[in-house]
Amino acid sequence: MQLLRTLVVGILLLLLPLPVLAYDVLVLQSLRERSYDEALRGVRRECAASMRTVVMSDYAEIDLTRLMREEHPRLIIAVGDRALEVAERQRNVPVLYMMALHAKVRPGAPVTGVWMMLDPQRYLSVFDSLGTRRVGVLYDPQRTGGYLKRAQVSARRSGIDLLAREVRSPKETVAVLESLRGKVDALWMLPDLTAVSTETTEAYFLFSQGERIPVVSFADAYLAMGGAVALSFDRYDIGRQLGGMAQSVLDGTAVEELPTQYPRRVLMKVNDGVLRRFKLAVPGGS
């Protein structure tokens, strides 16, 4: 009899609906990446809400609509470009994003976050400190066109002549750089996969050596290749920045009231040898 009761109870438990996972924030992560993990540590430092992390590279396809319907998160944090692309399609849950280089959001969508691009004024301050007034920059309008427009507005205020040249393919880079010969005092490398690629990187530094002008870039790795100054961001602090925004949303602030932000903590490294060779002073704090 006892065995029968146990079997009946077991069958009834199997027939009961599974409990819905209870959490506040769905973290949608494009792939397993150490830099993403570092940023997420910062998020958790500032936002104490319960979270579930889904790594998209572990799945063939993510049915986000079903996930939203069944688990009812209050907020989505999208980490990486692919995660943002998927999260932005659904319209029922607000989205915060970070670590997305080419963030594109529908106008009016409940989406905001922290850009990977630094405030252009940070770079312009470096050019000003170096005494370089004519700055060449290559860009793909489809990738960094909006950023360049903001940079040009800031450059005019700073008294810097930004000579921006469009490239639609990496193959155009060398020829476009040649068109700047004798016209610029510095080059600005953007994190633009068309303008700066593994095939064309060397051309920037050959141009720099030939013209004896500095290259200011977005990554420390370029210093070893001949770059003069590199400005980058703190991934952990980007996470803290986004975590503060997440906590505000969970506390009742509408996403639409939170403007997209530039990374607030900027890291600067210099190549002293290159600066001495070109007789340039080490720039002040960024």
C-alpha cells in the first residue's frame, strides 16, 4: 500500500506544470568571451537583481519570444552585437546593451546602453595636447558614419581640422591614405573593420613613418607596431556603468529616460619612443 501511494504521488508530481524560472534580468550574451565576463562582473557589482545568463553561441537558435513569454524577465541585458540584434527585435521587454561595436537600434525602441566607442572629445583632447591640428581619419559610413558626424561637431569646437575620408572596402585604404600625404599632422585610427583591417593596418604605420606624424589608435596592441597613443576603455567599469543603469530601470526609471552613454573611464597608453622621434610632448591626462 505504501509503495502504491508513493507511485501515485510520483505520477502526480510529474503531471504538474514545471515552475516558471523566477529572475529579474535575462543576460543575453553573444558568445563565451573573457572580456564579456569581465564586463558582467561589473554589472553584478552595481545591480543586485537576480539574473539568468544565456550564451547564444551554445545554441543553434534562440527563441527569445518564447523565452520572454514563459519566464517574464523585467529587463534584458544584451552583451555583444549579435545579442543586441536579437534582443532588439522583441518589443515587450526593455533592453540595455554593452560591448556591441556596431550598435544599431530602431528609432523609438526601448533600448539604450553603453557604447564601445569613446567620446570623440577624448581623442580630440589628445590631438590638442600633441599640437596636431590637421587630423586624418578613414571611416566606412555604414559602420562609423554617425560617430564621425558627432566627432566633426566636436572638432569644430576644438579648433581641429578633421580630414575625414570615406572607404567602402579595405582595398581602398592604401590609396585613400596616400591622398592625405602632406595634408595632415596626425592620423586617427577608428575601430572600423572596413577602414582598419588586418590587411591594411601596416599601411597606417608606413604612412606615419614616411610623414613623421603620430597615429592615435583605439587599442594598446597598435603601440608595438608604431602607434604613438592608444585610448581604450575599462571593461569592468563599463559593466558597472551599465549595472547602475539596470538598477535604475528595475527601480522604475523608463529606459527612454536614460540616454546612451560613452564609456566613462578611459585608459591612455603612449609609446614614448615614437613621441620622442617625432619631437612631440607626452599628452596630458585624457
